[in-house]
Amino acid sequence: MNRLTRTMMIGRLLKPLEDGGLSLLGTRANIVAVFVDVFRQKLMEEELGYKKASSIIYNVGQFTGQQAWNLIAKKKGMEKRMPLKKLFEYNLGQSEFIGRGKLILQLFNLKEKIFVLHLTSSFAKEYKRLFGNSKNCVDHIYRGMAAAFGKAIFKEPCLCIETKCIAKGNEICEFIVKPTKKFKLKKKEKDLFLMESMPSFKELGAKKEPYA
Ligand SMILES: [Zn+2]
């Protein structure tokens, strides 16, 4: 997608509100520099430990992915009138509009229940710029989002592992998504901490789902 098309689409998606706020796809949004997200993640890792911090961020990613899918697929009725792969690619395209990076679907196999994504992650680029090469992959928010998309597509709980990360010095970030039970035990155990059950939005006291 070229920059002019993106500029026009961003103009259509973001609307100024009377009270000084912004609306993105009908919900309140704001524009935040990526270094703020990087700082938050680093602080959480430092204060809570790598596993706990990653798990919380992964959970937030899952929630975000689930909300994005609900908004586009269900609320706009696209789940009924669009082939699943096309709908998925449409969802992935939204990533560019909100500045997270370009997402490319490398592999999609509905029968085998697996997909592979490549991402030019803005977050990983900023992480590397500010902290140098990381020894771990850093895009837990994206892993959670991809896992939520996997669950919506394959209709069972999915896990996402990040096999390459720009923050580690790779050219691209790579994510593999499959149903959790399809991962070999060793690999699964390594990332199992991400699946830690956490309170839902409503259990935390929210009166409704954001896009309900
Ligand atoms: Zn990454």
C-alpha cells in the first residue's frame, strides 16, 4: 500500500472529538510515541520480572486482537460475507494504519491450522534503537494479538511464538501461530508462562466490552 493511500485511510479512521479527544474506529484513542511503550515494557520487566511482564503484555495483546476481530468481523458483519483468509488479511492491514508496522502473511493453512506472519515491528525497531540488541524477542503484544486471531480462525486456543525479532538483530519479526496443543511439549513449555490465566476485562470491573 502506498503512502498516499495510507494517508487518506488514516484521515478517514481518525476523527477529532468536540472535547479535544480523538476517535479511532468509533472508540477513544490517542497518539503515543512508541518509546513510551518501550519504557513501560522495560519498567515492567525490571519491576515484575521478565515472565510476569511478558505474560501481562501478551494478555493485553490477546484482548486487543479479540476486540479488533470482533469490531471488524462481527460488528461490520464481514465474517459472513468474506472468505476467512481475506478477512484475516484485511485485519492484518489495519496494523499499518495504526503505525505498528507492515504485516505480511507468509503462510496460511486452514487445514493444518497454522499461519506465519512477518512484521516490520515499529516497537522492536524503537526498542533496538534505544537499548541495543535484546537477548529475547520483545513483541509480546503482537504475539498475543496473533494468538487471538488464531483462536478466531481455528476455533480453539492458540499459542504464538516469535522466532525472529528485529530487536534481537534479525531483519524481520516472525510469528508462528498454531493451536496450543499442536506445539511440541518442549517449545510449549518454554512459552507456557504466557498462557497464565488472568482476570478478564469484566472481572476487573468493566461495565462492558469496549466494542460491544
Ligand atoms: Zn519482534
